[in-house]
Amino acid sequence: MSGDMKGAAIYRPIGHVENAFDEPAAPDVITSAESRIILDPALAEGLEGIEEGQQLMVIFHFHRSSGYELRQHPRGDTSRPRRGVFGLRSPHRPNPIGVTIVEVLAVEGHTLRVRGLDVINGTPVLDLKPA
């Protein structure tokens, strides 16, 4: 890791993910399962207008990722040629931020039930936006 970073950006998570995956899983397995996004209760009003069936963009922090390489094998598969990190969904990036589009299954107070989220249990959520 190198480079001159002119300033730090500090974000406070708005919530976290709860699901059955304590370790990374195959993308099709994890995205087909239901996850819950538990928002800070003080931010619950921010969910107003979000409805079942809507697609949302979830921006999250890869909290267990450390370090990165600018060129990586896709999904760590050394039989595949290396590619630039910005062309991959790898959690090992200069800024460990991820984005996924999910389908809203239900809004229950300060909790969103969603499908399509490819993160593990405990992942900090930084923001939600309409997809």
C-alpha cells in the first residue's frame, strides 16, 4: 500500500447486517438468502417511503478486509489472469467499501429485510440509496 492520501474520510455506520453467514460464501448462495439491515433506531425516519419490492443500493464497509493489491486474481482463483482491483468486486481494495443492489422484502421499524446482499453477518452499513 502506498500513495499520498491528502485527507481522511471518516464515516459513522448507519447500521449493520444480520444474516446466517459468519464467513464469506459463494455469491449465489449468499445473495439468495434473506438478510436484515438493522439501522440505528435514531435514523428510522430515514426509511420513510421505502417499500416492499423496491431496489436499494447498499453501501457498506468490508470490516474484515485488510490490505490490497492493485492487480488480483478474480475471486482469488489463480487459474484466472490477474485484473485491476477497480474492475473487480474484491473486498481487498484501497478503500474497503462495497456496493450491492438489493430487493426490499419488508420494512419493519428500523429494520429492512432484503434479498441480494452479498455481505457477512455484522457488516457495517454506511448508506442506502434508491437503485
